[in-house]
Amino acid sequence: MQSHPFEIDHATMIKIGGVEIPLAQQQQLELPVARLPTQTLLSLPVTVINGKAEGPILWLSAAIHGDEINGVEIIRQVLRRVSPAELTGTLIAVPIVNIYGFIEQSRYLPDRRDLNRSFPGSPRGSLASRLAHLFMEEVVRRSTHGIDLHTATDGRSNLPQIRANLRDPETYRCAQAFGAPIAIHSTMRDGSLRQAATQEGIPILLYEGGEALRFDRLAIEIGVEGILRVMENLGMYQLSDNLPLKGSIEIESTQWVRAPRSGILLLEIELGQRVRKKEVLGTIVDAFGNVNAKVYSPCHGMTIGLTKNPLVNQGNGIVHLAQLE
């Protein structure tokens, strides 16, 4: 892993997409991505707030999976709160990374590739690889810190949570400042943005909360407040109001509970609920009264993810538990 400074002296301006943004200025840029078959040009919208003085450079990104839209609203609200005159350092905001998926309300790109398995990308690869390369070159490699915003996949909902390398001191410091209900020490997946940023030596938090294609008020509120607290912790921004920090429950491991058989799932628990080992989480029935199978918790834990679809097949992940043992 190469080292990366936590402060970059960019003198009086930062340059993205060939455009120079002076100190104490805000500008929205359009980074060309590719053309549709109709020859319509699709661009990556980026808002840059360059503060009144040099300091950390934080990027915010959302909708790498195009149907995960909570982060889009989180970034919009953060941008409304922060002005160049109040900022030290630079904020680079990319609310919609997967513009193709966002338009189609889909997790994927048109070729069905997952953008978050395509980093760091290549300028001559697939569409996903090219978009990943553009994002790395113009955003990630110009930053000192990053926060990537997600939700659960379609048909599931997640308790607001941070996933990060909690054993890295700078990442851990940011995770503590964010203050999500849960902070999970998690390994990185090959091809993910988090892996690519870490290999560049950049501390990165991954925030998850809510479900796809739905705004979740609580997840959005926690996300906005968490980002502002991280910015304050980095010395970038002074909060005008007191955002109480409750502290995160730190988790080392999680476990999926899977459906023991197919049928209709009747869950008896909610997100954030603590459960004990062998406690009943729900029942699987059928429409004819012939099936009645209990689903038990395999450990003491807390529910951090749930399926929203009551129709389950044998082996489906139905409850995600943070292990508290």
C-alpha cells in the first residue's frame, strides 16, 4: 500500500476535469463518460467546494449502485449546509456515480456489470471499468479521505451502519466521528471502490442505511449528521449546532440467517432489535396451512439487515445479524 498524505497543499486551487477551482469558490462540473447509442453524451456531475484555506480533501459518493438513492439525498443536504467561506480544505461531491443505473433505476450498468466490482478500472476496458477509472483519476486520487454511501440491495433494508477497516487508526478515527449506530470491521471485496481507495492509502468509510429506491428519513438524517461530524473532526468545518454523538457499537463479525425451507416468511423482529441465541426470529408458512417452520437465531446478536420480501426460497438470506457474543 502506498502512503498518502492526510493534507494536500493545493496552493490556491484544485484542478478536476481540467477545470481549476480557486480557493473560496464552489463549482459544478460535468465529466464526460461516454455516448449512448443515440449519441447523447452522458456526463458525471461533480460539485466541488474549495474552502477558504488548504486542508483535507474529502470526497462523497453515492449511487455507485444506481438504485441506492438515499446517498443522493444525503449529499444534497450536506451541500446545502456547507459554503466555501465556512470550509477549510476541499469537498468533492459526486451524488450519482452510476448515472446509467440511476436513470434505469437499476443496480447495474447497461452490460449488467456491477460498478463496485470494477475498480480501479481501465481507460480501455468495459464501460464499468472506464467509469471506475475516470472516478479514480478525477476524484479518488485527488482526495485525502472518502465516504461512500450505499443502501441495502433491492428487497432488503439495512440498519444505518459503517463498514470500514477499523484497525487502521485514521479510518477508525473517522468512523468514531461519524457515529452510526453500528460500526463493522469488514474485509474488502475485490474490485470495490473501498479496496481501490485503500490501496492508494486513502482512509474510506462505507455507509449503509435503508433500502433501494426508497428514501429512509432516519438513514438520511444519520448520514448527513455523520458526514458533518467527520468534517468537523478533520478540521474542515465547524458545526453551528450541536449534533449529539451517541457512539457506535463496534462489531467484528456478522452472520446471515437463511431460510430453512421455501414459503411465506412472517418475521417477528425489527431492525436494530437485539436477539438471543435460539430466539425465534420468524415463521415460514405456506398459503394452504401445510408448512409451519420456525426460524431461530444462531447467536446473540442485533438485526442489522432484513429481507422486505415475504416470499422466500430455501437458502435465501432473510436476517443479517451482528454477533454480540
